[in-house]
Amino acid sequence: PAGGSTFSYFLRVSVEDAVYNRSNAVTLFNLKYDGTPPSNPTGFNSSHSLSTWYNSDNTIDISWTGAGDTGGSGVHGYSILWHTTPDALPDTVEDTTGLSTTSPSLSDSSSWYFHVRTRDNVGNWASTAAHYGPFWIDTHAPSNPTSANPNCTAANNTWQRTCGDPNFTWSGASDGPGSGIYGYYYYFWPDSGGTSSDFTTNAGYDPGAVPSPSTYYLRVATIDNLSLISAWTTLYTFKYDASPPTNPSAYSSDPAENIWTNDNTVTGSVSGYSDGAGSGVAGFSYIWSTYVGDAPDTTMDTSSAAINSPALADGASWYLHVRSVDAVGNWTATAAHFGPYKIDTTAPVNPTSANPGCAASSDVWQKTCSQPAFSWTGDGSGSGINGYYYYWGGDPAGTSGTYITSSSFTPPSAVSSPSVNYLRLRSKDNAGNMAAGWTTVFILRYDASPPSNPTALGSTSHSLSAWSTDNTVDVEWSGASDGAGSGLAGYSILWSTTADTLPDASVDTSALSSTSTILADGNGWYFHLRTCDMLGNCAAATVHRPYLLGFHLPA
């Protein structure tokens, strides 16, 4: 029939011949038409109870009953769907002809629903679906908090000195679509991997004050309502240091302390400082001064352990003063002091004179002192005199590498005569400074040797052994010498009638000629000459003889 939604019609035929004989009717076709959709199941049975959390089994076994097909073709199968929407409609693709199924592994949620839609044998689908749920699945631990606030001036994993009593709150924990957060296990102690059984349902913890210096770790493990517990995590590293570091205990330097040096820049490095378990030594404030008790200010001058001086003025009491500061600005209350450093960059001054220890004067000829014992006074300024390079000899510009540490010198042997010897010195102080040059402190001139008489002696008025009526004789000479000695002073001369008369040591003339007094007649006049030097050393006499004089005629 037109517009019929469900029916079943039979086509039956019987054959009649010409004489009206008719066969029995037979069914040639049965037309069955089902235009009515089937009905969905009305009863369900599942492995999981509705609205009940499950934390270990996230697959659900379910079966159903009550589906029907009033249209006549009968139920053929079902399209099924697991979804988190309560009224979701499965598609028209048949998934099963059975009356049960097992869900896939379901993610955590409190709104899982099973949806089933019926199909009959001619392909009619129910226009709606049957819905069964919700199922609550939570098999995953919650996520831990992501941040914590100490509610003070501290920052995570950062050293500071102003907050020693934090009061933590935290946030960011989540159980997603799960059963919800129940609370937190917490740990706040110095072990970076520590755990504990301490528990709170609050999103925070007030631990009280911590010691200084210290590093404490706030660690939490979040638990949900199904007792699923997250792994422990460090939520906050609390670093507190209100304690000063220690000062250096040693300064290794070049030059070393308490030793005179001519290097006026001290280089070195400090050691032995510490901040214990604190924020660490960040650097130092330092000054160089000549007062042993000075203290640097609280401005950091260097972060390096290497500390060098500026160019220091000469002095015997330079000190390095050092204060330590840690990474959060805690300063030591006092300073470490290193020194003294003794600086002398000034060359010493040579002595200007020496005492020969005998009756000699510098640069003055004499004949009594041939073996002096010199002494002198050195430069007393600065680091003081360490010793002297000395030269003793005949070179007025002489130098040597011979060194003595005393301020005296005795030549090893007497000097020769005649000679000029120079005592020359170059001073060296205790800092290693050398005097600018050499100084002659004594010139010893020694002459104990007589000069030599003239080598030529004669008369310009008379001849030897020849009579003359001139009773005054003119004599001249040359060739006398004192060699390298004190020099000629002059001559002692004498006219006598004795051949071996020795003139005295008094100089009568420094000229090279002489005229006798008026001599008496005679044939035995002798001229005696004796050369003397500046120190009174006189040679033996030389004689010129005889002169024959006759002023009056003989009878």
C-alpha cells in the first residue's frame, strides 16, 4: 500500500484453461517492506559503576539488552561510541552485531559515556542512541605545583641576606580531568633529594626561620583523591646568607714582606678566605697604606684574588689591608693586614772621604804611611748600606767587582815608593740599589825615596884643575829628578876644601845654577850639591872638583 511503513505482500498465481479448469494457486513472490527504525537498548550492565572513580582500570566492559525492531526485519547490529559528551550520536557504520564490548583505554575524565545506536536487518538506523554513563577514570598522578612564593624578598635559587623566615604558598598543581587534588607531601631541609611524610591539604607551608648561612629545598609530591602521588619535585631552593665571610689568611707576594726591595710595585694574590656554606666570596676591598691598622671601605675593588700595589713611595712600613665581601654584600667587620713592605728605589750616596788610620792626608804627598787602614761612614738613609764595591790601585778611574760588606779596608801590603794609589768606592744598599757611579774617597801619595842628583854639572866661568884669577865660580847643572815622587824641592849646596863634605838637608836654591861666594886662594876648592824632594828626601852629594884659584901673584 502506498505510504505504508511496514507490510508483507504475497503474489500468488493459479492457471485456468479454456474450459475453465483452474490450477491450485502458488506463491510466486513475498514482498516484505520494513520502513520502521529499530529501538535502542534499554538495559546496561558494566564492569565499572557509574559516577565512581577508578584509578587502575581504564578499560570498561559493557553489555546491553532491550533493543527491538517493530518493523519486522529484526535487529541486525549496533554502532557504538565512547565519548565525553553525554548525548553524542554514533555514526551509521555498524561496529558489532553482539550485545557487549570493551572500551579502548580511556583517558582520565569524569565524563565518559557509552553511546549505542541500533540497526535492523534492512538498514534502518535508530534516529537516536542510548546513552550510559558517566564513568570516572583517573589513572594518572596529578601534576605538581609549578611555582612557589616565599612571601618575602627572596628569589628562587638565589642567594640573599634579607629574608630568613619564608612563608611559602604555591600554585600550578593540577589533576586535570582527574579526581582532583587531595593535598601535598612536603619537605623543607638541606637535602636536595629529600622526602618526608609531612602532609598538608593547604597549598602552602610556613617552615619558620632558617639558620645562616644555609640552603634549604622546598620539595613537594602532590596526591589526588584516588591516592595517586606525583614524583617528588624541588619547588623552591631557598638560599639565605646573613653571615660575613672570612678575610684572607695569607698574601703570597713578590717581593716578599719585611725585605727591602727596590721594586716599588708589589704583585701577589690572597688565599685562605672562605664563606663557608654561604653565598661565596665575591671580592675584596683593599688599600695600601703606611699605617698597620687601616681598614678599607665597603666598596668592592676587585673580584680577583690577585691584588697588586700601585707604585709605592720609599718607606719601611707599607701594608696591604684587605676586607672580604660575599655574593650578597656581607662584609667582614675587620680587615686582614699584610706587611710591612719595605721600599727603597733611591740610589745610595757614596762616601766622600775615608780615614787612612795614619798620618796621611788625601791627595797630599807624604813619606810616613805606606800601609793605611781605611775606614769610612756610609749612607744611613733608606734601606741602609749593604756593602761596597771597592778599587785600590793606581788608576784614578779604576773600578772592580770586588765587594765588601764592612765600611773599612786595609790593603794587603804596603805601597811602593814612590806611588799614588786611589781608594774608590761604589755603594750598594739593602734594597739592591747601586750608587750612580764610583767615588774616589782617598788618594794616597807616598814617597820615601830620595830624588836623583843632576846628571850634568859644570862651570861657565872656570875649568876644573885650571888656575884662575876669578875668585867667584859660576856653576850650573841639569838632569836631577824625583821620578814619580813628590817632586823636586831644590838643592842643598856647599863649597869646601874637603872632597867628601855632605851638604845638609836644607834647600839652598831651587835654581839650576849658583855663584859661589868669594873664595880664598887655593888649589882644592870643591863644589858639593845634594838634591832634595818636596818631602825632604835628599840624595847623596855629588861633587865637582877641584877648582884652582889664585887672585894674588905669587912671591
